[in-house]
Amino acid sequence: MPLAPRPVDIPKIPRALKFYQVCSFITGSFLLLLVVEMVLRYGFGYYVELAGPYGFIWLVPHEEVTAVNLSIVVVTIHGWLYVVYLISSYLIWTYMRWTYGRLFVLALGGIIPLLSFFLEGINTRRVADFLAKTPPAQVAT
């Protein structure tokens, strides 16, 4: 039998849900950029260069990168955003008192392309249904 959220945590759920929604969208978007970058790098041998001698954004072979290597920037930013996404997933998981399996699936949302978008919709509906059934006095306290 699944556990219900503790009454003391119910007022924290809407804010944690909003944080999770924002993190899901941003992390998922950067993950898609990362996939494109990996295809360019390992599939075609090109890096994305920013403000180099060839133009504002250009594809160049690895040995010819002379300006900002946008490929490395995308990898680094996604890594840090994934950490923030894990924190947001942990918060919503803790407040809702879901199972460990659901936490594992939430964590996969930041490393499987497009999954964070689907999970965000599913979990938002799940939390919204719970909040709709909860008396307003408990949510607003």
C-alpha cells in the first residue's frame, strides 16, 4: 500500500512540483542539445565552435577549435543541470512519499532523451490529482 504524504509536507508540495516542472523542461532541453552534440562529435567528428574565425557558430574538426568550444559547454551545463534535476526529483519524491522505483524512473528522466518531458506530464497530473483531493486548508497552511 503506497504511503500518503505527511500533513506537514502537504504545503511544500506545490512549490516542489513547480521546481520539478522547471527542472524537467530545462534538463530535457539540454539533454536534446547534448544528443545533437554527441552525434556531431562521434558521428561526424565535428565540434561546435562559438565566435571563431569561421563565423558566430560553426562546425569544425577537433584539432581546429580555436574559440569557445560550445560542445564542451553543453556537456558541462547539462551535467550540472542534471544534478539540480535530481534534487528536484528527490524533493517531490520525498514529499509525495513515492516508492524507490519511482525515484529511479525520475532519475532516468535526465539521461534518456524525451523521458523528462513525459515524466513531467505524468507526475504533474498525479500530484495535481492528489492536491485536488486534499482539503484546501491543508495545502495553503
